[in-house]
Amino acid sequence: MNIFQNYRNWRRYRSAIDELSRLSSRELDDIGITRADIPHVARRGR
């Protein structure tokens, strides 16, 4: 069962990265993150 949970977590992480990457730099600035922060924010689920 652990493999399914890991896969689900990875899909959520990738989905968050994809969604945040589609935002403009101004929109990212509005929410207080930079493009370099995207992987970290996606991993923490901030």
C-alpha cells in the first residue's frame, strides 16, 4: 500500500508545481513566492 501512497503524494507534488508554474511572476509575487520557491512550496504544501 505504501507504493500507492507515495505515487499519490508525488502526483500532488507535480500538480502543485504545474499549477504554480502557470502563474505569472506578478501573481507569484502577490502570493509571496518566487519561481525558485515553487518546488519547496509544493513539497511543504504551504
